[in-house]
Amino acid sequence: MKYPIVAYGDPVLRKKATAIEPDEYPHIKELVDNMFETMYAAHGVGLAAPQVGMSMRLFVIDATPFEDDDEGLKGFKKTFINATMLDETGEEWAFNEGCLSIPDIREDVYRCPVIRLSYYDENWKHHEETFKGMAARVIQHEYDHIEGKLFTDKLSPLRKRLIEKKLNDISKGIVDVDYKMKFPAVKKGR
């Protein structure tokens, strides 16, 4: 099942998501499958639960589209539940990022090249892993979502002012997308 993706301006994107317990979500694998289906339909490489209106610490990633640039991403498809960032190290580097909740806006964002993360997978198996390069970047982007942050928060005040109208238009549904979205400033029944 494909979920509508929540657009910029929805309060759920600004809330710090809550941890989940295995007994709360006995059908977690179905939810994870639906999130992957939603992400693929929107041509994304990552999707966090807040982006589909659920304030829970869950995100999915399939970074295989970047495998030509980084061999370490071959088959890199993972689920992250209750992730906690343990460490971010190295000299920050820029990469042009976009977001399914903020369509048609791409900006250079600086992030650390190496991270250490504690998380559970969809089988509730605990992992503590180090990720580097593009894998680290995609994880940091999605991790920000469960912390109530967006990539636009990392932009300079000038860049934010320059894209402010576009951001407001997105929240009003004035954007052309080929996937289903839910816009916070659009009244129901219109």
C-alpha cells in the first residue's frame, strides 16, 4: 500500500518521533514493506515514518541507485527502528540533497562522512554499525526526520530566504509531483 507523503509545513515533520516497542507493532514488516513501496513509487532512496504522517522512530533506505558512484552501496537496503546516533566524525562535505516532502528543491548540505549508529532492524535485531560516505549521508538525512529536522534547516539564512516562497507554495500544494502527497495548507473538500 502506498501512503501519501506529507509535504513541508506539516507539524508531524517538526516533532521528535517517539520510540516504538515490538508489542506495539506486531505487523512492523507490513509497515516497512508499505514504506518501501511508497518510497519506490516516489523515486526516493530513503523515507522516514514522519514523512507518511507517523511520528515514530522508523526509516527505510535503499541506496542502490548510488552504487555506480560507491560500490559499498551495492544491495544497501535497510530498515532502521529506534535509531540513535552515537557519533558523527570527519570533515563535513557538501552534497546536493533533496527530499520527498520538499519536492523540486535541491540544495548543497554539509554532513560528516562517518557515523556510528545504534538501531534495530525489522526483525527487532539490534545493530551497532559504522557507516561511511554516501550511506552515512542518506542515513543522516533520514535520521534528521525522526529528530524533527529537515535538510533546509542546515542552509544559510540567505539560502532559506531565497527558497521561502517555494517552500510556502509546497505547503499549499502549488507544486507538480508524480506521487501522492498530503499538503498541510490545502483545505479538505477542495
